Amino acid sequence: MSIFTPKINDDFFEISFEDSQTNRLLNLVTEHKDTYGQNENKEEIDSVLSHLVALDAARKEKIKNDGNIDTPNIDFTISYGLNGKRVEESMSVPLGMGHFEKGINYLRENFGVDLESKKETQKLNSRLDNFCSALKMPPKLALDELDEKGWDTIDKMADLAKGLSSPEFAGFLAGFQGAIKEKRQGNQINNEMDNDKFANLMAKKLNMSAKEAKQIIENAQKEKTSNTKEIKSTESLIEVSQEKIKEIKEKSEIAIKNQKKSNHKERERSNQNPSLGKNR
């Protein structure tokens, strides 16, 4: 008797986070939720990925501040339909290195395990990019929108950026939020309203006055040009760190391959002379 396996539609896509301490601390896994995108809920995917990009940016700011690249990994699995079948790919990506803003296919190529769909590259890559379109800088959802959805993103960003003073962190948040709003090209009146709204949110989250928070936002907008130059300089420093990580990863992969070869030879020797295995 054959077991009927339902055909998986190409519109199917989900992202699931491992039940790890890091994922729980960052609200990626809760008591009731660890998988996003069920029932083709694209808004849910945009929401969790925008939250993730914001967390990555906060940790990156922390690394820029103290140079310590000791950072947690985010472990997750993407599931999608391919030729009527369900395909799953798992990844473990270090937080704070700017990897997440480079898109899902960058993550798959650099951190994916046992990719089953390498031959489907161009068409599949485009489809996955569409599913994960919030994996970019700036992300799709602003910090106040994520707060309204209950992600507690600013608090989690603060946890990842410990060591920054409240004004420093507030300035970073203002610049991050401003980049998202500018991308949408809102008019000046709405920008003023957004400033007031976000100032109140920052004041609440960072224990400062709304007036002080609004001043920080306005200063961040005025200093945008100089901040852009500083960000470019910072990016080059982060890239150096990424090169070091790449080097470590390559050495690890070589060591694993050598170990597998050694184990294979050992098994062959044991098969040829069973007594070797028994005496060890």
C-alpha cells in the first residue's frame, strides 16, 4: 500500500527557528510560535525578517563600539516547494556581521547545509528573494510598526547593544528608523508626525524624556551626511572581521574533510583486518 504524499505548491514558503536559548531571548521562538509564513502569510515573514535585520544591525553597532566579535548564531530552517516536493535547508548565521541584510541567497550560499536545489539556481533564487524581501537594509517594517506587532524589537536591540550609552543608542535607533522612513519617501508633514510618534516610543523604551528623544532624532537627521561617511568606514572594518570569520570557516571545513577521509581509511583497514578494530 503506497502512502500518498501531497504535492507542494511553489507558493509554499516557511521559516522555522530552532528552539535555542538565543532564539528564545530574541523572541524568534516563543511558547506558541517558532514557524512563520504558514498559510502563505507573507506579512508574517516580512515581520520576523525585519525584526531579525534590526537585531543584526544592533549587534553590529555593538561590535563597532568595542570590537568584540564574539556573537551568537541564529539557527533556522527555510522550507519551500520545488518541483512539487518540500525542500528544507538549515542555516546557522552569526549575528552582528551584516550577513542578514545581504539576502536569503547569500545566506544559503555561505551558511546553507546540503542544498538540494543548486541546479535550479536562477528561477529559485528569484522566488526565494521575493519570499524574503525584508532581508535587506533598510528592512520593510519600521521599529514602531514592529513594536505595534508585539516584537519588542527595541528592547531586544538594546540587549544586543549593551555598552552603548542611552544617547548613543538613541542616535543609532533614530538613524535606523530614519533610513526606513526615507526609503518610503513620505512627505515632510508625515515625517514630523513620525518623529513625534517615534520620540515617544524611544522615551518609553530608553527611560528618557520625549523632548530629549526628539532632539536626538532631529540631530540624527541633520548629521545624516557625516554619519554616512562614518558608516562606510565602519563597513570596511566589519568586512575585515568577516574575512577572518571566512578564514576560520574554511579551516574548519578542511579539518572536517580530513577527519572524514581519516575515518573512511580507518573503516577500510578494519574491514580488511577485523582484529585491528577489536584491539583498539
